[in-house]
Amino acid sequence: MINNRSLIIVGGLAAAAWLASNSLYVVDETERAVKLRFGEVIEENIQPGLHFKVPITQTIRKFDTRVLTLDTDTSRYLTLEQKAVIVDSYVKWQVINPTRYYEATAGDEMMAIRLIQPRVDESLRNEFGRLDLQQIIAERRDDLMLRPTEELDTLMREELGVAIRDIRVKRIDLPEDVSAAVFDRMRSEREREAREWRAQGEEEAERIRANADRRRQVLLAQATERSETLRGEGDAEAAAIFSDAYGQDQEFFAFWRSLNAYRDSFNGDEDMLVLDPSSDFFRYLKSSQNQLEANALLPR
């Protein structure tokens, strides 16, 4: 009797444990879930926490809602001018609508990747086909991916219930035949820019030199004018002083001028003059007194 009761208790506890394990479930912080009844969704977007379900008839499907990374295959795209570029990229995506995601992929992540990758390839092909090679090289990669990210995000939200958070280009390579042409074009462009800068520099240098020469001529003309003015004023003042001195004692002034003339005329040892002794030049040498005074002033 006791054994039967123990068996009943153990069986009841086992049944309770089974019922609890199949009726209660936990959704993690990084997950969202949907509740199914015979494969049909009856509760959407179940949030993290402890929840209850009916055993056997109801099942739970959980989905990772963290941002996931999809490394796409390296692809070859044609630009606007039909030149090939080799692009290596990756995609950041996230489940945001568990019900739509389950209906589109049956909750299979690999199925979602197989659906997303062709869309990414098509979006990038369209974007690179709108741009020429120069634009692709010149633009920042983040700016280059803005349009494909926005367009693909809108499409994937509707079709798969996932959000495309970002599309990033890891590398853009050029085929060897294209690389040489691109490098030559870049070199020609840089040489053209260098010639333009040099021409602008030479033009600016000529302008500066012309301005400097003009200012130099102006300054020289002003200085010459000032010097001539000062020289004229000095000559006028000297002439006035000379005239005033001459007027005070004309005889002495004539005598002084004669002495200066004698000194200048007989300055060298080999000086020789051919003059008439009775000329006015020797007027102050005729008297002995004037002779003595003249000899005193002459250089020895």
C-alpha cells in the first residue's frame, strides 16, 4: 500500500515537472519569439521574460535579434562607362519583425542569408552602374553606400522582416587593364592641376613684381624731385649769401676770389700759364705787399 502511494506521488511529481517544463519558457534579452499552434502564428513578437504555453499544441520559435554580419562574395561590377571594378563588401542586418521573418524564412538564418545576398548584389550593381570610375574613386565609401543601404532596408523590411543596418565596402579593386588607364588618368589630372597652380603662381609673381617696380619708380621720382628742390633751395641760399657778402666789400671780395684763383692755378709743380703780364689776372701780384700776401696763401 505504501509502495503504491509512493509511486503515485513520484508519478504526480514527474507529471508536474513535465507539465511545468513544457508549459513555461524563457525568452532571452537578445531574442524575440513567436507562438505557434500547429504551425500557425497565434502570438507575435514575444518580448524577453518568462512566458506560458499550452503543451503539445503550442510551440515557440525564438530568433536572435542582435545585429548580424553577412560577408558577401567578392563581385565584379560595371561602372557607368562600362569599366569593371571588383568589390568586396559586407552587410549588417537585424531581425525586427519575428512573424514576417518566420513566414519568409521558416526561422532559418541560412535561408535569410540566401535571400539577402542576391538583393545586396543587385543593389550594389545598380549603384556602381550609376557612377563613373572617377566618382567611385573620389567619393567616400560611406557616402557611396548610403543609397543602396536605404533602398535595401526598405525592401527587406517588407519582404523578410529584417532591417539592413549598414552596407560597407571593405575593398574596391581594379582589374589590371583598368588600373593602368586609371593611374595614367590620375597622373594626367595631377599634372594638369600642377600646371594650373604654377601658372597662377607665375601670374601672381609678375603682378607683385610689377607693383614693386611701379612703387620703386614712384619713390625714385619723389626722391629725385625732393633732392632737386633741396639742391635748388641750397643753391639759391648760397647765391644769396654770396651776393650779400660781395655787396659788403667788393674790393676785398675781388681780392679773395683772385687768391683762390691763384691757389687753384698754381697747385701743381708743373703748372704753366701763358698770359699777358699786364692782364687783370695778375693785378694783385704787381705790388710787393700783395705779392707777400699771395705767397702766404699759396700751397707750399
